Amino acid sequence: MSSADQVGWGGRTRTRVNTHSPQMGSGYFPNDNNATHACYFKVVLIKDSSRKIHEIQPDETHSFIDKPNCYDVRSPKNYFDYMLLFGGPGGNCGN
């Protein structure tokens, strides 16, 4: 990936058409910034072309949520360094 200008982290669920979507992770939204209540990545790092490791900064990121009534993502700064929390209950999310 020496030419990559973007990287991504996250989750995905899958189900048959016209059925409810499954929960992601524990089924909780990451509203309380508690890693035991959602899926998470901790100490998110990238390595540049010179093989130097960099911590991801919040102003370098953007979130994409295609079904916000079913899933969410948060990127709190806390004592674990940089974390990405995501998940949700699923449900009637559409096709």
C-alpha cells in the first residue's frame, strides 16, 4: 500500500433482503464512550512510506454511517489513546 492515501476501519453486518439487520458487536450504540458497550479498535496507528508510525488525529478522520438509526461510530480521546467505537442494535434498517 505504498500509494494509499486513505485507510478505513469499521464494521459491517449482512442479512438477506427484507429481513431485520443483526446487531453489531454487543448491540449497544457507542454513546457512553465505554469500550465494554460497543465494538472497538484501540491505539489506531498508521505507518507512512518511510515506515514511521503515526497516531491518527481526530481532525484527520471522518465518519461514515449509512444506517444511523441502526448503527453509530464515535472516536473519543481518552486514556487508551485514540479509539474508534462502533456498533448498534440493528433492526429494521432497510435493504
